[in-house]
Amino acid sequence: MKKLLISLLLLAFFAPAYAQQIKAEGTTKAKEGSKPIYKIKTEKNIFVKMRDGVRVAIDVYRPHAEGKFPALLAMSPYSKDVQALKLPRGRGFAPEMAHIEAGDTEFWVSRGYVHILADHRGTGLSKGKFRGWFAKEQ
């Protein structure tokens, strides 16, 4: 779980820089990319029972279509509602948006991914106690 979360955070951090590098090299790859083709279906405040019985609150954003889709999971102590805020377009990195760690929900879901945003235990609507980043139960 920690490896997945770290991988997602690294992807969110380095992907914009990679896209800028491709653009700077004169290719059209970054401009073409995938196209947003799905509308978004949202399910908010679903409680998922962990193996120790603590219930964690999640929001699920999925393509509004039939079928199976790959999923991206993001957990943050900075509220799943904050993580779902729309990111400004065309500005690059904005320091005032640095607390949004989960990535751009609209971007991913419209391109065929399920985006699951969760409150860490003991934060937001999740039950339990937040004990820091490296506690086994986090």
C-alpha cells in the first residue's frame, strides 16, 4: 500500500515536468495525449471497513459507463474534499494548491480511470486515530 501511494505521488510530481520536457523537444506527443471521453459519476462518503474494524471514508469518482476500469487510490490527512478541488489549468505548479496531493480527478476519470480519494483514519470523516505517516495501520 505504501509503495503504491509513493508511486502515485511520484507520478503526480514528475509527470508535468516530463510533459514540459517533451513539449520543449518539439514533439507533439504532449499535445496529443489521451482525450477526455467519459463523464464522471461520483459516490461520496462511502465507509470501507479495514481489517481491524475501523471505518475509513472514501469518495469514488468513476467513468459514467459500463465496464471495468483501472483505479488510482489517494489517501491524505488533508481531507478528501480538498483533494477533489479543481486544479487551475495552464498555470503549471501553483504553491497555493500544493496541499492537493491526489492529482486531477477530472483529468484521470474523463480518460477512463476510477479515482478513489480517502481520508486517513482519524482525519475527515474517517474513524479511528491518526498516528502519523509510518504507523502500520496508516
